[in-house]
Amino acid sequence: MIIWMYWLVAAPITANQRNQILFWIISIILLLFTLIGGIGWLFERYIARLERQVDADTWKLIDTRIVTSPQQFKRIALKKSHRHALKDFFWPYLLFALVTVIFLGYQQWIDPTLTFADLFDYTGRGFNTLFPIVDWDNIPMNEFFGFTIWSDFPPLLNSPRFVPAAMISYVLFFITVIGILLLIRAVLALYARTTRIYRDANTFFTKSLKDVAKNL
Amino acid sequence: MKELAGFIKRTFIGVAYVLGSPIIAMVFILFWLYGTLVFLFSSIQSIYLFFSGQGVFSPFEEDLKAATRYDFMQRNHPSSHRQTTPSEGETQS
């Protein structure tokens, strides 16, 4: 970044061109931050939706006044949250266990030469054969105003292709990705429930002074 | 104008997310560990409950009380049960 800023100042270009380049760089950076903010907003919405589980679990307890204090509420709501966590975390960990069992079983009974590293190998039968792999170590560099900077795209080591022999890697990769997504959901749900319980426990048992004043 | 304000606000929130990403990652990892511990302890507890003949996901005592009281309230005053909440112990109709 600093190199590019230096280049902007030192390069033999007109002030107008420099301003244009600066405008585009700043625009791209701002758009990138907005995109990150937008993704964050989606997560916020999703967490707010997951928070509602606490309401669904405990509204009857408060409505019937079985629970009458924040301490009682926290105790019972956390117990329920932990029960949900047991269900939520069960599936991803089951999938990870399944991946391990399939891998070990395949190695034991079908192909003893398969190693763990083979599952990632883009030249052989790893799931990386499905993705473009670039050679960052050998990226072309050039001298530019005394600085050694990238001068071209890195060479492509692997073009995405389907390798029938890598089917076991694809299956294990697919199951692992689903497991990771379920795990992320489980962690977000636990976070949402726990923060809701601790943040709002007191507000359920107190009245707003504004509401009280309205009835005076 | 409102859209522009929203855009600028979202951009600043994006900057905050980038700056706070190590903390977000740390909180995520802590909740993952917390969830994993809860999962392990709850699993052990569930196995104990299962083999001792109790339901693993049976309702809590408080839920049973609440359900009984809620039924009582619904039967007696379906529209305005808040004014007629029975006192403690008055859960049976």
C-alpha cells in the first residue's frame, strides 16, 4: 500500500491522471468497506433471528409468573439454551466423526495407499483439483523506481477439473463443509441466546418510568 | 440523502468490523469452546439420564408448572388472564 502511495507521488504522470487514480483507489476501498459492513449487517439480522429462540422458550414462564426474578430467569433460560446447544452441536460433530470414519475405513479396506495429504493434493486425487491454484511463491517481480513489486499475475498451477479418482476427497470435502456451516450456525445461535439472556434479563422484570408516568 | 447517510454509516461499520475482526474471531472461538464444553457435559448428562430411565429432553419442572397454570388461565379467562393470575399453589382448576 505504502509502495503504491509512493508510486502515485513519484510516478511521471499528470496531476489529472494522479487524481483519477486516487479517486478509483479510494472508491474501491470504500466499496470494500461497505461490502464488509453489508455482510456484517446480514450476520446481525441472522443473530437477531436466532435470539428469538429465548423468547419462544421462556415466554410462558414469565407470562404465568412461574419465573419472577432475573436470577431465576437466567438459570432456567441458560438450562434451555444448553439443551439447544446439545442438539445444535451434535450434527456438526457427528459429521466430523463420519468424515473420520469414512476416511479410515476407505484407507483400511479400499485403498491402503491413500494418505491424509492426498486429500488436499491438487496434482493427484485431492479436492483441490476442483479449484484454481496459483503459484504465489513464483509470482513475477520487477524493479520499479527502486522497489521490487509484482509485475504480472502469478502462474496457474491447476485449472479446475474433475478427477474421478478423487471422488473420495470430494465426498469428504463436501461433508466437512456442511459440518463447518452447521458448526458456525451452532456457535452463532449459542452466542445469540447467551447475550440475549444476560443483556435483557433485567428488562423483563422492570417497567419503564415513561410507561409508569403515563398512568399517573 | 437518507440513502447516502445509510451508505456512509454502513461504510464506517465496515471499517469497525475490519478493525474489530481479531476481537470478533476471539469471541467466536470462545463461544465455540464454551459450546463444545456444554456439548460434552450435556452428552454425559444425557447418557446418565437415559440409562437411569429419565427422558433426555423431557420438559423442565418449571415448564410443567407453567403449562398447568397457563391452561388454568386460558380456561377461566381466555382474553384477560393477566388480571386473574392465580396465586401460588392455585394451579389446579
